[in-house]
Amino acid sequence: MNILDRKTLFTVLLLAILSYALGHFVLLNSQIDPALLLALGIIIGGVASAFASSTGNTGSDVSGTVETTTLYVGNLPYRANEQVVRDLFEEKGQVFSVRLLKDKNTGKRRGFGFVEMPQPDALRAINELNESEFQQRTLKVREAKQKQESLTNNDQD
């Protein structure tokens, strides 16, 4: 569970406790419809959760956007899963996503994948992980190239 998830979970838990206290002690003898209270609670919870999620963004520049880089990671052990690769790359910086490719017919991993990171963290990961040993395999880490299809589609526009 990352920090953003913990913050959101904490916010929802705090709202639940406050709602219980408010409902039990203050509104116990009131004439307010319970369905209305439920709807109001859902709205307040949604707004608070969205607020907690939006304030949890870290590592962004002044404009709120982050330049990301997708890395190609080759020569991965076939037993490595997304979480193991994520853990390895999180030692070098923030990881947005990990995609390990599998064979369509057999469902077995193909030994390579892609990791998306902020640009400075990606450069650090390339420098420190390329040609390094991971689970008895020598990793190949470099910036991923765009698919040829996407390049030809852009030329047609």
C-alpha cells in the first residue's frame, strides 16, 4: 500500500468515526430522515476522499505535471513478477507502473517488460541497474523506444 492509499484510508476512517459520533450523540433525537443523512455522508466522504487524493501528489513540478520516461527492462528472470520488479526500481525512485509481457499462447513471462518512472529517477535507474545482476541474470535497462505503429499513425495525421 503506498502513501497515497494510506492517506485516503486514514481520511475515510476519520470521517467514519466523526460521522458515528455526530449521529450517535448529536442527531440521535433529531427528526432528520436517515436516508438523507446517508446521502449527505456519501457526498461528504467522496469530496473528502477526492481532496485527500489530490493533495497527496508528490514529486511534481510547479505546474503539477511530471515528465515521465518508460524504461525497457530486458533479460529478466522468468520467475520475476511485477511486484519484485517494482520493488527493485523503487530503490532508485518513484515508480508509476510496471508491465511484464507474457506469451499470448502459454501465459508465461517473456523475460522483459516496461517500467514507467519520473525522468530523473529513470536516468538514475538506467545508470545503476543496467548491466547489474538481478536473480542471477544480467539486466538490460534503457529508455524504451516508441512502437513503430504509433510512429506511422502519427505520420498519417
